[in-house]
Amino acid sequence: MTGNDVIILLILLGCMATYIPVFMCLFFTAVLGFLFFTDLPILLLFQTIFRSMDNFALVVVLFFILCGNIMTAGTIVEKLIKVANVLVSWLPGGLGMAGVLACGLFGAISGSTVATVVALGGFMIPALLDNGYPERYTIGVMTTSPNLGVIIPPSISMILYSMISNVSLEGLFLTGFLPGILIMGGVCLYTFFIFKGNKSIVRMPPPSFKETVAILKEGFWSLMLPVIIFGGIFSGAFTANEAAVVASVYAFFVELFIHKSMKFSQVKNITVSSAVTSATLLIIVAGATCFGRLLTLEDIPGRITEAVLSAIQSPVIFLLAMNIMLLVIGMFMDIISATMILGPVFLPMLDAFHVNWMHFGLIMTVNLAIGYCTPPMGVSLYITGAIANRDLIYVSKAVIPFIIIQMAVLFLITYIPDVVLWLPRLMGYF
């Protein structure tokens, strides 16, 4: 590492330590790096900003954000929760399992962890507490389960990784299904065994066939949303970008004309709110792209690759080092910034260790998803802490069992790649 590299790193860390917004830290560091360490005109940096946002791949992100906001404002989320309840709420710990399944269903539409925490946490946490579930379990399960929002496709982080790596987005989506199912299964089994003999929690009676049919019928239009998204993508009816637009139009139609839970006057507010959220994301992408351009011009990824190759020869050790590094980085950096910054740094190393780029995209996504639940910067910790009126330390302790389950799944998919790659391989995506 040269002196210039150290200075760039110190500037970035110094900015972050002063609580400057992440996108400003990245942009400010890139500007100073261009001025002092390159002979290129600063205009090149502004051209980079424009090109980073003038990317058709970002359309899918913007419309999935809109779709998630429509669901939150309407009753789609409520009906998904009802469906999850009728399926498992009669089991020991069934309401907790229902919360996990609801997170998976919501994540299969929204693509965002934060949206899942906000949409489901405010409803499920009070419901679990009112039914006698321990507060530590309640906070832990509803803080970590929303990670399924970025693991189960569509995933905003997977979309960004596909954009910088040029791997098939549809293939990358396919890798996320099994880890999501394993995490849901692991949490549900954990819930079942800890509440199996517990008589203090309210246990719902098994629903009758008639009740089950009625709730499934009521939730039919909500359940069709993920079916349309994935059925359309993998049948070839439309691309992932088009799927996001179709999902948004479908969600608006269902809420306005079928559920009738939304008025036309709300459409403007939902659209504007989604635009503001999208603009925030685009600003982060722009800052990260500028910083990445500086790293490329300084050949920092190349030098890091050489250093890693000289120190590590084993793919097993390399993947272990990547997992540890990403877990630590996830504690301090949001998933969007981390994907955009670290992706171009790590990608050049993968071929030397015979790591599939699509496989690494999933590993990176799961690692950084866990970062949403790890202090000091885990966003989900603060959201659920505010909902339950608990401090960061309490929430951090509550998530430990569930983080262990997610890390076990991470270990499995890291060292047995065929577990997740067989499906995209079967579908012909690589």
C-alpha cells in the first residue's frame, strides 16, 4: 500500500467518523483524490456521476421501491400476514413463525430489508408481545427476519451487484431462494423447539378447512404478486426491469380496484415518497461510483489483488477471509455503499481462486444483510429498538440466536456452492 492509498483511506475514514453522510464521504474523498493524486480534469468525475445514474439497470430498483411503498400503504401486507398466520399460527410458537413467513413473502416483493422491518415490525412486535411471547425473542426474530428482504429475490443489492459485475441478474436471483428458505426453516425450527412445552404463550386453535380457504381466497391477489414477478421473469414473458414495472402497476390496480384500500388521492403521495427514497439511493450510487473510479485510476484493486494472492493460496482460506471482512464491513457500512465500493475491489480476485462470480454475489449479499442486525450501524437494530422502546444493547443481545442461524446458512452456501448454483445452472444462466 502506497502513501497515496493511506491518505485516501484516512480521508474516507475521517469523514465517516464525523457523521458526514456516506455519499458525501465518498464524493469528497474522490474529489480530493482527483485533485491531488491524478492529472485528470475534475470534469471527468462529474461525467462519472452522470453515467452512474444514467443506467437502465437502476430502473428495476426504483420500481421495486415503489411497489414496496404501495404494499405498505395498502392492505397487501395485512393479507400476507393473515395467510402466514393461517398456515402456522396454530403450531407451538406459531405466531413467531408467521412473522418469519410474512417477512419472506414481503421480501419476495419489496427487495428491501428496511421496508420489511418498517412494514411488518410495527404490526408483529405488538402482536407477539400481546400473545405472551418473551420480549427478547420478539425483538430478535423481528429484527433479523427482515434480512430476507435482500436475500430472497428481488433484491436491491443483487441488482447493484449484477450492474457492476455483469453477471446474469435472473441467475443471481435464483441463487437467493434456497438460502432464504433455509433461514426461514431454521428460525421456524428454533421457534418450535423453544416454545414446544411453553404454556404461557397464546396458541391459536387449528383453523378449519373453511377458514383456511376463506383466508387464502382473501389473500389470493396479494399472493399472486410474487407469482407474477418470478413467473414472468423466468418464463421469459418479461425482463427483471419490466417485472418491477408490472409489479407496481399490478399493486396499484389491486389496492385501488380490488381491495379498495387506497384512494386515488394517495397515489401522488406514494409516488413522491418513492421518488425521494429512489433519489437517496441514486445519490449513494453516484458517490460510490466516483470513489470506485478513483480506486480504478489508482489501480488500488490490482494492488490489493496482488497482495492477497501473495498471502493466500487456498480458496477455503480466501472465502473465510472474505466472509470475516464482509461481516465486519457490514457493521459499519450500508449494503448499497458496500456493494458498489467493494464489488470492483473483490471481483478481480475471484478467478484466481476459482470462485464463481454469481456465487460470490450471493455470499456478499448474505454477509451484508447480516450487517443490518449488527452494531454499531445496523439499521434494523435502531428501527425495532424504537418500536419496542429498547436500547441498542438490549436489541443487540436479542438478535444473537438468529444471527447464528443466518451465519450457519452463510457457511453452508460458502463452502458448498452447488447447493445454490444448481438452479441457475439448470436454467442455463451460466
